[in-house]
Amino acid sequence: MEMESVHHPPTATGLDSRKLGFWTFIGSETLFFGSLISTYMVYKGASVSGPYPHEVLNIPVTSVSTFVLLTSSLAMVLALNAVQQGNRRGALTWLLATAICGLIFLGFQAYEFTAFVHEGLTIKANVFGSSFFVLTGFHGAHVSVGVIWLLTLWILTLRGKIGKADALNVEIAGLYWHFVDIVWIVIFTLVYLIP
Amino acid sequence: MSGITGQVEGGGAGVNRPAGAGSEAPGHPTWRTYVVIGTILTVITAAEVALFYIPALRGVLVPTLLVLSSTKFALVAMFYMHLRFDSRIFSGVFVVPLALAVLVVIALIILFHVVPHGMGQIGS
């Protein structure tokens, strides 16, 4: 079946400007998170008072939330695959699954932040608290935006406004979601697993 | 990876094809490839967490975790974000800022944690 949206206006690169523009945005986001990760690494081990990372970080809980986020990335590509094949039911299922996984991840983050505050770690308790909450908080904010975006796509698909011809819209949302995932891959290793 | 890439329909690095241009979106992997990548990512994550709890591996923990994490990063970028199959311009737009970010992280770690007295002496 021929698609309608495969023909984009002619560009100097031959590429769709929306996709190229979004990759450029992702490049700028890479530098943004690079600066936050740099800040965390610079201040790692510099706190003069507790709570210290090894006292509060809960590796088993964060491992589960990491698994949930990785699963959401799989659901996202399956949603894109379904949209590209014109499988509306599959698209609805996988888009919703991705959004639910994102919400579960945010729930884990809310639980973790609450537990930390109860243990005395706030954003102004020490440099670990400041750099940790800013880094993971900005990541959580990105996940929140992604969940809203996914739910919007789900509603549009439900109302029949997203079909095969609109696959690029889902692909661009997917690029954002996977970027959020790879940022977490880095955070999980540098913040949680490396002592 | 050859087994994985073999399941790509009409793919080819450096060739741009609009998303969803065919019944299986030429240039993008099939759902089987996505599931295989998802399984590999899960196994690597499980291995990372397991390594964290093995005291005997403390000496090689950091380099091993960095390699495993980089592998996961690359798999998601190449297969889920389709950089392996899309135009190399997209890869360039992503990899150049990524390389710059990595250099900044490494430079600041060296300045603050490796160089004696670090940046604390510069302003004084």
C-alpha cells in the first residue's frame, strides 16, 4: 500500500527536515545531560557531610526501574512497527504499554526521592544531594514530557488520526523516548553502580 | 551482530528511506530484531547488577561496567533509534555532540580528581 507522507518537500540533504531537526535537538540534549553528568562526577565524593551515596542508594529498586525503562523502549519500537504496518490495535497496545512503563518508572523515582528525603538527603543537604537531584530530576522531567507525548499519540491513534501515513510522528516520539532511555543507561552506571 | 542485521528489510547504512514507506518499513529492523535487542539489553543489565554484588570483581568493576553500559547505549542508538540503517547525517548530528560531551566529562574528571589540587588552586 502506498503511503501518503513518504513524500516530503525537497531539501538540500534529501532528508525529512522534521527528523533532521529532531536529531539536532537530541544532539543539544546530549550536551545538556553531558553538563549535568559532568557536574555530578566532579562533585562525586566531595560531600563533607552525609547522607552519602552508599548509605541511601537502593540498587535493587533502581535495577527494577531500569528494567522497566528498557522494556518501555522495546514497547516503543513495537508501537512504531505496528503503526508502520497499519496495525491500529497493535499501535494502541504498545503506545499505551510504553506510557505505562514510563509512569511506573516515574513512580519508582517518586518513591526513591521520598525515601531519600526521609533519610535526610535533600537538594541542599550536601553536594551529592544537589548534583543527584538536579541530574535525576531533569531526567525524570524528560520522562514526564515523554509520557504526555505518548498519551497524546495514543489518544490521536484511538480517534483514528494517526495511521500508516503518520508513522514519522511516532518515529520522532520514539527517538525522544529512546534518548531518554540511553541517558538513563549512563546515569544508572555512573551514579548507581560505580562506587 | 551479523545475525541481527540479517533481519533488516531493505536496510543499508547511509541510505535514507522515509519511515513507513512499505509494509515493513524498509530500512528499519523487523519486530523480531527489536525483541532480540530487548533481550540482549535485559541480559546485559542483569549482568551489570550481578557484577556489582560480586566482591571478587571489584578490581575490574569500573571498566567492565563502562564497557557493558557503552554496549547498551550503542545497541539502543543503532537499532531502536535506527542510526545503523538511516542516513549517516543523522549519526553525525548525534555523534559529534556526544563526543564533545564525553570529552567534557573526561576533562573535568581529570581536572578535579586526577590533577593534584585540581581547579581549587586556580582561583586562589
